Amino acid sequence: MTNPYPRRRGRRRAARRPGRRRWRLLHRTARFLTCLLAVAGLATVAVLAWVSVAWAQEAPTVPGVSSIPEVVNRMRVWLVGILVAVSTLFLTVGGFRYLWANGDPGEIDKAKTALRNSAIGYALAILAPLFVTIVNGFVA
């Protein structure tokens, strides 16, 4: 007796599209970033929902600063904050560029440049108190 349902042999598989892996990686990354953004949004809403009413303090009788070194010190605090924020942005951009380079030497060089600029920004933020002491030496 012959089998009425013969097994197919030598069946060819359909060829995969060449960019399928890249699109899959991009889709997973987009899903991850969407979930991360949703979690950050929910955390922000939760924090804002639990915040109690803030009461204003009375203004000091003499507003402003009392000396030039105090002004320079406040400028240092602002400068360090801005440098750290920009350096963190460059670190994030450089990291994502390095992840998305896919072996392209030009993109890897751009990522390394962004990471190097981030390191320079962090170094300047660390050395900011030294600059303040130098400026205070000239001014005071």
C-alpha cells in the first residue's frame, strides 16, 4: 500500500530579507524606549501626586549677595550643573551612537568623539573649584 500523503523533500525555504535583523533590533529598541518613557511618566505623576503644599518663606530683609567671592561661588555652582548636564547628554548620545553603529567605522568614530567630549565636560566640572580659587585670587 502506498502512502497517500507523500513527504515533501527538498523544499526550499523562502529567502530572508537582508535588513530584517536591523529592523527587529530597531523595533525592540523602540519598544524598550517607549516602556521606559511610560515608566518615567508614571513615576513623575506619582511624585507630583504625593507632593504636599509648599509654603513660601518670608523674604530676607537684605536681598542679594554680600561679596564678590559669593557671586563667583554661585556662578561656579551654576557652571558645574550645566557642565554635568551637557556631559551626561553627550555620554548618552555617544552610547546610543556606539550601539547603533553596527560596525560602521564612521559612526564609531562619531560615537568615540561624543564620549571623549563627555569626558572633557566631566573633567571641567571637577576642576571648576580650582578655577574659582584662581578667579578669587585675582578679584579679592
